[in-house]
Amino acid sequence: MLHAMTTEPEQQIGVGTQDAFQRLWTPHRMAYIQGENKPTGPEAGDGCPFCGIPDMSDEDGLVVARGKHVYAVLNLYPYNGGHLMVVPYRHVADYTELDGPETAELADLTKRAMTALRKASGAHGFNIGMNQGAAAGAGIAAHLHQHIVPRWGGDTNFMPVVGHTKVLPQLLADTRQMLADAWPVG
């Protein structure tokens, strides 16, 4: 039997304080919160996902571009749509451990990522940075990675403020393909 559509949200007992907002559940975030797929230790062989991604296909690993020393990959738990990371292939924890060619290519792929994000999604600005060490907020402190988060004027909407949720309008696989297609050739 079909039920008539209603404009009133369904009241659910036991889901928290009743207010004017419907709930947007994001159960996929529990994997991140509970530390699923986090390394068991500081070494490359301790389950470091950044060491495993290069062995995957670009599609499976969400790799957007590969260089000789570093690669660009979509963040599995993005702060914003198009959130990329530039990661050295070599398992190093600290920026000061990079050699000259790694440092140069990390900078080059960061510039290319910005160009691709502007072309593919019209990004107005970027947050770019690294969290060095667990105390600084690095989710995977044992393997250096630089975040490139695209931003748009007015993108701080009500969802993060009220719902503590970020709405991403596109599947990661589709975002990966869009950015790979827009990636500038060196």
C-alpha cells in the first residue's frame, strides 16, 4: 500500500532532543571515528594506507595523478568536495625527512592540484597544509601527507554549523575522474 507524502517530518522517539531539524545520519563516518584501516604502528609494514594505495588501480585507490616521487589522492574522509592529498611514495613522517626531488615534486603536484580543482570545480580558494605528528592532529602521523582543500565563497553553509555534517554533492569515484581529466600535463 502506498503512503501519502507528508511535509511534516516523522517524529522519532529516542533520537535526541526534539527540535525543528530532521536528522541526517552519516553512519559511514563511524569507520573514521573508530580508526578503521589506521596503521597499527609507525612502520610502512604496519598497515599504512598511504603505502598500500600506490599498488591499487587509480580508480580503487582514488588516485588522481602519479609522479615519480609523490602522488595525489582524494581524501577518503574529505573536509570538502575535491579534498586531495599529495603523498610521497616513501614512508616518511616529517617534512624535514623529504629529499630535494620529493620536496620539489610535492610542491609541483600541489600546484597542479590547485589548477585541476579550479578548472574542474571552479574553486575560489584553498586550505593547504600538513599536520605534523599526532599532537598536531595528523590522522596518520607516520606517513607525511599534504592536504589541499578547495573552498568556495559562501561554502560555510548551515550543515556544518547546525548539523555538524558536511554535504558532499558527488561520489568520490566521480570526483576522482573529474579531477584526473582536468589534471594539467607537466
